[in-house]
Amino acid sequence: MIETLKVAVEKARVERAGSEPVGFRSHSGFHEANPSAPWHQDILKSPNQIAHQRTMAWQALEKMELDPLTLRRNRIVAHARKDPAHAAFDVLRTQVVRAFDQHGWSQLGITSPTGSCGTTFVAANLALSLARQPECNTLLIDFDLKSPALSSVLGIRGAPPVSEYLSGDLAPGHALLRVGDNLALGLNSEPLDDSSETLQSKATRSALQAVQAQLSPDITIYDLPPLLHRDDVLGFAPQLDAVLLVIGGGRTTPSEVAECERLLADQVPILGMLLNQAEDKR
């Protein structure tokens, strides 16, 4: 049984300004952003044309059905809503959407001070809660590259290695999966030794820009590794608008929380701290 997930979403300390170039899609697939590309053609498209292109891109993703028994076994409660614990994630969903709308954000990272605090548990449940809002398109990506767990938690086998589309060897549109009409999944089947270097590479930025340009998700959630174990999160922080910090009940110490706040200060706003009192291994 899942114990209560206490949610304390704080007002973001700073707003981030600026934008990055985006990629575009030709008839053959995704490509890296090109400054010489005829970007003005997209600007001249009508809102209906843009919405239609976005809908077609989502429908082109391979659709998957999640197994209810696997979700229940892994305590993913936001999909079926049969466990009362799902209400905590609906509250979290509302608070995240409100903050993101207020600040014009779209990129959310979920991390923790150390391991076994429940980041994948929170990321999966939040994404599935968001997916129950038809007008909100959500992209969930497993970026704990050394210890990927999202595919296992969701009961999905055979996901391609994340390195194949981050390096450009596989078009992101061919690597992502879709659950329902408005939840896309970027999963990973093989751990990466050079996780920090991969997250900070230009190829990764280009691949993510291509995904954003084509799918235009309202919210992208990155399931990230622990902040204090290595530099993956700090290296990827410039790509994020905000971070949710998952605190392990009976596991995380006040000094570890303080160190996370110190490291993230002036890097990316901490949107909130979630006390996960369940004994979760991910």
C-alpha cells in the first residue's frame, strides 16, 4: 500500500528568460536545427495548420497499452485511479500546471538528493495524471541514463537504447511510444557509462529540440538521477525550467536537502519538494 505523498510546491525563486533554436522535420524525419532553414514558412502557417501538424505527429507515434497488473504491482496509481493515493498526484498535477502556465514553462526535471527516494515513482504517476487532461500533451523521458527504470516500472519491453536517438542514429519520432492520445514516452533499455557527457552534448540538445519542434508537448518531464551522486543533473540543468526534488521519508537528511538547494541556486528554480513516505526503490 502506498503511504501518503505530501506535496509542498513552493513559488519559483526566479524566472528564466530566453529561448533556444528549434529543429524542424522534413518528410524523411527529424533533423537538427539549421539556421539557414526556411523557418519563416512555419511562422506563416495558420494556427489550424500548426495544430493539425502537431496532431499528426502524435498519431504517428507507436501506441502502447499499459498492463494494469504491472502498474498496480509497481504502485503506479494515477492511471486507473482505483487507489485513493492517486488524489495526491492530481493535486501535484494542478499545482505544476498552474505554475508552468504562470511562468510560461514547459521543461520539468524530477530528481532527488540520493538514490531510492522515488523519482521514477513520482515521474510516472505525475505524467499519467497529466495524461488524463485531454488538452495537455505530456512527454516523459527516462534520463537516469546509468540506471534506467521507467520502462520496467511501466511494464514495457523492447524499448530502444536512448543513445540511438540522442546521437542521431535513430529519428526520435521512431524511438518514442504513445500511451493514449496525449502521453509520449522516451524510454531506455541500456545503461550508459558516459551519462554526464551524453546529457551535456550538442547532439542531445539537437535531438531534444527536434522532439520539441515536432510534438510541441505542453509539459516535458525528465526522470533524472540523484543530484548528489554525480554531475548529470547539474550538467542538464540549463535545459530545464524547474525542478521537483523528491525527498525520501526516513532516508533523506536535512543536510542533503540543504546541499541540493545550494547546488541548484542560480541554476534552475526548485518548484517544490515532495516527501515520499513510501519505501520506494526508484
